[in-house]
Amino acid sequence: MLTNEQIIAAQQAQLKALHELSTHYLSSVEKLTALNLKLSQDTLNDGAQQVQASLNAKDAQDLMQLQGNSLQPHVERAAAYSRQLMDILSHWGQGVAQVFQNQR
């Protein structure tokens, strides 16, 4: 049978683990939100620059060249986003694993 002290100690350990998980989760959400906000801002700025460049194009060949050149930054941005997202998820997973290891 468990004593009152053992029950209290187990509950305190559970609360500590819950606090650590919550803190780590919120930190990851904050990083993900910042990443998504930056991506949105960059996409909006690129769109505005693309429109401005299209308005300044002199002929159809210039427009075609602008369209061809605009794809590469989007591909690079998608790759960078994927890497950063995986870093955030990996960091979160490591934090969760550490909390569970500390419980043992």
C-alpha cells in the first residue's frame, strides 16, 4: 500500500512532467507560428515584387523570363520551410522523449 507521501510525490512528479510537456509544446507552437508568419510575409513581398516587375516588363518575352525566374525562389523557400519544420518537430520529439525518460 502506498503512503500519503508516496502518493503526493507521484502526483508532484506527474504535474512536473505535465508542466515540462506543456512548456515544450508551447515553445514548439511559437516557433511554428513564427515560421509560418515569416513564410507568409515573404510570399506577400515576393508577390508584390513580381507584380511590379510584370508591370515594368516591356514585352511578352520579358514576362516569360520573369515567370521562369520566379519559380526558383519558391522551390528554395519550400525546401527551407521543410527543413525548418522538420527541425521544430525533431526538437519537440526529443523534448517529449526526455520528459518520459526523466519519469523512469
